[in-house]
Amino acid sequence: MRSPRALLLVFALLAVLSTVSGFYERGSNVVSIKDEKQFKKEVLNSEFLWVVEFYREGCGYCQLLTPEWEKVAGNLKHLVKVAAVDTEKNRQVASSHFDNANPIQGVPTIKLYIPSGTKGKPRVVTYQGERKAKAMVQFLTSSMPDHVTRLKKQDGSYDAWMADKSTPKVVLVTDKTETSAMFKALSVEYKGRVRIGKVLKKDTETFQLFGPEELPALLQLVEDGKGNLMALMSYDFAKGKTYSKLSNFLWDCEKEWKREQKRERER
């Protein structure tokens, strides 16, 4: 005779199977990977962190994971690329999943594809943690690439960063040591286009160069002809801290820098 706990699990699986009509249909924040070509183009060649669930329709445990996976995709929209592969319909992707050393033993299996610096060859990690949205989000945000540079006068990193004139510069002045998932993602989106530096309040000597009245502050930096520091633009955090608004600010900074460069050449 089955135990009460086993019966409860069976009933839960049946309830989920009866209410969920399909996996990650149109309108979902989860990207459905259809074939190997799409997988290579979007996952392997990306500068963003991708996390992929390998599932099979008819799998009760996959059905139970579906609402949690949707939460993960919604919470990390714009920050981490959340995807799914149907192992029955996409056997070629599922069989290799570009991690031959760690074959898929069962479904659902979750794998992270972390940019390694070599295009097309991300570092692959199999997620072994709790299958709840909160736990997965915490793990994923801690695994995101981070191209925000901490700047300090004491170790020369600030001066070296300012000396590079190849791209526009934006500085985040903050009292938070850890880079937020938002700014990690922005640093990926604008990699090679806008350099993002970070100055901490506790790094007193560097912080005094800016001394904003309120934190955080986000400033586009330039130097005048005499070497004095100037802020061309600053972001108004009172308008909100959404990804799209911050991204638009960086885009404006990039445009303004290009206009300034053009004016310099024409003088």
C-alpha cells in the first residue's frame, strides 16, 4: 500500500498535468530552443549568461518545474537569458548540449552557459541546487558576467581607467560593494561600447573626486582640456531603476560621446 506522502505526490503531479496545456508557449519569457542552429547562434555565441532547462513533455517533474521556471524568466528578464529545450523534439541538441563530459541523466536538467571570453565556447555548469525560483535566481545572478570595473586611486586603477580614451565612460558611485544584477547585465550589453566603472563610498580618496549628495549616482565622465573632471550627463534615479531606462541613459551617453568626438575632430 502506498504511503500518504506518495499519494499526495501523485495527486500533485496529476493536478499539474491537468492544468498545464503546454510548455513555454507564445507570450512566455522563456526562450524555446527549436534546433541546433538556434542553440549555437543564441546560446553559445552570447555575451550574456544563458540558463537552459532540458525537459520532456509528459514528465511530471518537468511540469512541476514549469511555473518556477516561468518565475525565474520573469524575474531575470533582460538580465539572464532563460531558455528551454524539449529533449524529444530536439534530440540533437539534447544529446550533445555542448557538454559531453556531463551527459544528461534525466529530466528536468538545468545547465548554465557562462561566457568564457572565447566566442562559441562558454563554460557549462550543471545546476544542482533547489528547484525553487528564489534559489535559482540567487544562483544565477551570482554567476552573471561582470564587466563593471572597481576604481581606486590607491592602486592606480582609477588613473589607468581614465587614461583610456577609446570609449565613453560612465561611473556608478555607490555604497554597495556587490555589483547588482542590473549593472552586470548593462555591462554585458554595452561591452566594448561604454565602459562602466564603480566607485565605492568607503574608498574615500576616490569618492571625494565626486562627492555626490545622494547615492547611488551615475555619471558620464569627461576631462576638459586642463585635465579637470567633468560630468557631461547624470542619471536621475528618481525616474526609476528599470533596465530599459538605465540602458537608454547609457545609449544617450554613447551618442553624446560620439558627437563630442566629432566636434573635436572638426576643430
